[in-house]
Amino acid sequence: MEQDMEAVRRANDVFYQAFERLDIQQMDALWVKEDYVKCVHPGWEVRLGWQEVRDSWVLIFNHTYEIKFSVNLLDVVIKGDWAWVVCLEMISTQDQGNWVEGRVLSTNLFERRDGQWLLIHHHGSPLLTLEEKEDSLPPGELPMVDEESQPPDTD
């Protein structure tokens, strides 16, 4: 079981290496080529099937000058020939010559084929900063509930 855990972690690492290198051939080698694979990039609609998933990577790679990841694994689970990794991506990328940083909570789902762990699903959800959360609230509302206060009595 520990060998499988290490193999899944390694497959996840290779995924982010391919992403950082903007290497479509390396990314191709990491995915199952089936109609059931899916990918959800932050802010995008779901991409269904290998061709749409691959096209999304080509589009990203063609429009990205440089990208860096710091990935913190939060959870790795293996059940038979399926494994999933939940991780926090700390992303730095160049946008018009300026470095932009963001955080994405991602789930990567792998299927074991012929002893190799291959991706079948990637889902990235952007995490807002506290400032972004506060900016999205109506005036006067707080970004979190004070657990010590009691709601007003409505009787």
C-alpha cells in the first residue's frame, strides 16, 4: 500500500511538472485517452472527453508565458485501481510582465492502468483571499459568523 501511495504522489508531481513546463507531450502521457475523462479549470466550464481536455491544455499552454506551482498535498486516498489527491496549489504566473499569485484547491483523480497511475479528472477551484471575500459582501456584512454571539430572538 505504501508503494501505491508513493506512486500516486509521484504521478501527481509529474502532472504539475508538465504543467510548469507547459509541455503538451508530457501532459498527453499522463492522461487516460477516453470519453469519460473530465477537467474543470478555475472559472471554466467542464471539459468532457479526452479531446476537449487536451484542447484545454493546449489553449492554456499557448497563452501562458511562465507558471510556477507550490503544491501542498492535503489528502491522498487509494481504493483499488482508483486514487484521488486533494491539494492546495499556490500558483505564480506572469501576466503582461507582472507576476500574479493565486490559490487553487484541486482534486486530481487517477486510474491505475497496467501498473501506471493516469489522470482521469482534474478539478481546480479558486480560493478567494479575505480581501476578495469582503469585497464581494454587501456593505456592513462580515465575512464569517461570530460563533460566540447568539442570533436575535425572533419570538
